[in-house]
Amino acid sequence: MAEHVILFTGPMGAGKTTAIRAVSEIAVVSTEASNSERHLVDKPTTTVALDYGEILVDGEEKIRLYGIPGQRRFDFMWAILKRRAQGMILLVNNDAPDPVAEMLAYLDDFRELYDRGGVVVGISRSDIAPEPTLATYADAIALAHAGKVVPVFTVDPRNNDDMRMVLLALIANIEMRALFATVERDAI
Amino acid sequence: MATEWNQAGEDSAAGTDEISATAITSEPPTTAGWEQAAVAVNSVLQLSIPMLMKMEFDAHDPLFIDFRYRAFAWSTPLSAFPEDAVLAGLQTQPTDLEAGLLFDLPGQPLDGLLWLIGLNSFHGARAPWLAPNERYKLSRWPNLTQHRHTMRQMQMLAVLGNAYVSAGELADTAGVDNSEAQSLINALSLLRILKRSVQAPAAVVAAPQVTKRESLFSRLRARLGR
Amino acid sequence: MNAAVHRNPAVISAASLILDEMKSVSSSLDYAALLTDDGFDIARLPGETDGARFASMASSMQALGDAVTHELKIGDSEYIIIASAKGYVVQLRVPSHPMVLSALFDNDATVGSALAIARSFVQKMATLLTETASREPEMTSPDSGKNL
């Protein structure tokens, strides 16, 4: 069976587990533990290893969806999961103190995925916090990574349609990038 | 000197007579469709000075745009966007940042309107502000969660995000009609998220083993029912 | 809001006490840590080591162990053993508390005895925590941020 692996990344509380639950066709395997730092991020639980979901494309093909634990202290899990993935959906909350900086940090941490495959950025809670704007995110990416155009959308991680659209945009982007990049690589 | 058009509710029965005497430009009515509006909006965006715009229609309430805030106000929802609306009048008026509001903010985000005007003007022909022999590449993606779009458009955006292509090349790579490709280019140009180049060479595309027919995108799209 | 459990001095003392006692009954114990469910280090032995990374990893292991047993529909995972040439890690939850004990024994101990020790000490930890909580109710009440 042909398999594709997509990673959901981003800081704690951005909605990764929620997003995977919205698109997965199987019951999501999650690894939630009681949150010791409720005074910092007000959620009862937090992911400590990974989330796992699937979409069965047809009988012969499957997309595996992995969600990382957002906190940096689990970066050994990031290393494990990064190796397997072809692309990633990076979620950030627009009402965080510095979501643009967080986005850039995760793009850096997952640079290989960004280089190798594709990234789509999803901005959640923009209805609560309308700034920074999408243009700000896009400008920050252009500044840090010249020449790369990364789709940035406002999303609601709970919304099935939003998350499916994001997944489709990611795959379309990965495939088109491969289409145009292959010949360049051969030419070197 | 704050000069403002009356709100739609107050002058619904009147035509252009009741508009402030300091309105600068006034276009005569033309045929159905959005071409004239598209050209006017593009010109205003080109100027980058604070402007207001009012469009009047045969069968709809007036549409107001306040370019200072990239917002518009219209009683017709974009989900019911009338592709063949008959424009009865169009006025633009310079303003300044201190002048009063044309309508209560935040209004609706202008991008949503630009997307639809861009897609629905010129019937698949090149917008007049674009030149022949140009290639295009996205500077950033439109916010697809907020714009009704097709999967063919998403496919085209993926092309435009990764290479400089002409309308014809875009159509070929994405497997769509020229007119669909051109309409999207028109819309993206109005949204000001398209880079234009006459120097960029034709992008080289890999051998056809990665064809649209076999792509994961098309299979996933079928699976997700789009 | 509760202050973080792993920074609560009463909890840290209890944890250190337990680990010291554990070391005193098992000379094969090379390393042991008590950690929160979500991977924060509470106390470790030897004390000078940096337990942060190990605590995160142990919590991931614990959660994955549970994920496997739930997937197989065989209940919660009771303990996890990782065996290697130079020793093995035994890991299990502290009953009724969001905490895990993870301990490295060298090969002088048998798996069975290591497990027995670990089990008895998580029980002691649970009892000690309950006693500590009853002496200092602020520890687990919603208003533990207030001064004692």
C-alpha cells in the first residue's frame, strides 16, 4: 500500500490534535496527559508523544497524519516523526503573544520538511485576534526564506472543511513543487 | 472637508443626483458585468491614495468601498454574488485618513470582493491592465478558507506558487481551459498577490510520470468528495 | 490555579524521600526519576543529573504504552520494561496521581525483583502524597497560589 505521511506541527494549544480529529477517518490515537502547567496554557491535557490519524484514499493508498507534541521538551519526538513525513501543516494561534515568531521557529525546526516537501500554515483564532494579518505572515516567510511561497490560511481546526482544504492545498503544493523541482535537481 | 455619500438606506430611491457635489469621477452605465468595476478598482489600487467608491446597480443596493480600510459594505452577500449584475453608476472620490467613515467598520474584507470581481470580469480574456507575453508567479496565496474556489483553481494556485507561467502554460500544466487560467490570473492580479515578469523564462516541467491523472491530489480530492 | 505540581516543595520532598529509600534497598538502582504525566521532572537520583530530557521521554513512553494497550483493548498499561545489554528500565504509574516512576537497574537485579521494588515504591509514593495533601490541603486545592 502506498503511504504518505503528513505532520501537524505548531506550538501547544494551536489546535493540532483537534485538526487531526477533524480530518481523520479512523478514531485518532492520542497520547494525552494531564497538563501540569494550566496556569500557562489553559487546557486540561496536552499531547506527550503523538497523535495519529489516517485517511484511506482508496484501497491502495493511505495518508498517515501525525501530530507532534507542541512543547520543545519533546523535540526528540519531532526528530522521530520528521523522518517519516513528506509535508507538514503548521498551526499557530493568532492570539498568542508572538505567533509570527513561533511560526518562523517551527519552520526552522522542521526545515527539512520545508525543503523536502511542503508546508501549509494555518492561523487559528483570527476571528478573536484579527492581527497579525496573513500578509504579515507571508512577508515574514518571504524575508526568512526568499523565493519560497508558503500557503497561509486562516483556519478553524475544528472545521472539517477547513482542514480538508488545507490538506488538499498541501498535497497540491508538494506535487507541483516536485514537478518543477525534479528537472533542476537532475541538471546539477 | 469630510464629504460622504449618504448611506444606502437613506438614498435608495435616488440616483446619482443626491451624491455629494465633490464626487470626482462618474462613469456612465454600460452593459451587464463587472468589467468596468474591475478597471475602476484596479485604477484606484494603482493610485494607492485614500479613496472611496460607490457602485450602483439596476437590481441591487449600492456597494460602497472604503479603500483606506480595505473594506466594503453591501447588502447583497458574496455567497449570492450576481455575476451578471448591471452596473448603473460608478463614482470614485478621494478622501483622507481623518475624514469620516463611509460605513461602520469593520465592514467586509475587500479581498473577498476583489476575488469575485476578478474572476467574473472579462469572461476569460486578459484583463486590460495586464500585458501579453508576461509570466506570473504568486507572491502569496489567497486565503482559500474565505474564498469560494474550485479544486481546479487550487491546482492552478499550486502551479503559480512554484513557477513563473503564462496563462497558456498555466492552463496546460493544470489541465484547464485558457479562459479559466486567465480568469484566475485576473483575480490574483486584482488582489495584488501576483508577480509579473517578461524576463522569466518558461519553467521546465518534469517528464509526464507525474501527471494530473495519477496525482495524489486528484485521488484525494475524489475521496473527500470535491 | 494550582501552581505546577513539579515545583511544589512538598511534592519534591516526598519524591526525593521515596527515591532515597528506594536506593537504600536496591544497590542495583542506577538511576530513578519521578515525573509528572506530561513529562516534567520532579526529583531524580542521582540528584545532580539533568533529568529534564529523560522525564519528557519517560512520559512519552508511558503514553505510548497506554496507547498500545488501549488499541489492543487490554486495559491500561501496568508497567513498561525496556531491556538492554547493560540494564533495564522499569516504568510505572503512581496510583491515583498523575505521576510516573521510571527506574534504571543494572543486570545484577532480576527483572522480577526490580519490578517488585518499583511497585512497592509507587505505592509508598501514593500514600505519602495523600498524607502530605491532608497536612497541606492547599497543595491540591484550586487556590494553592495563596500563601500558606
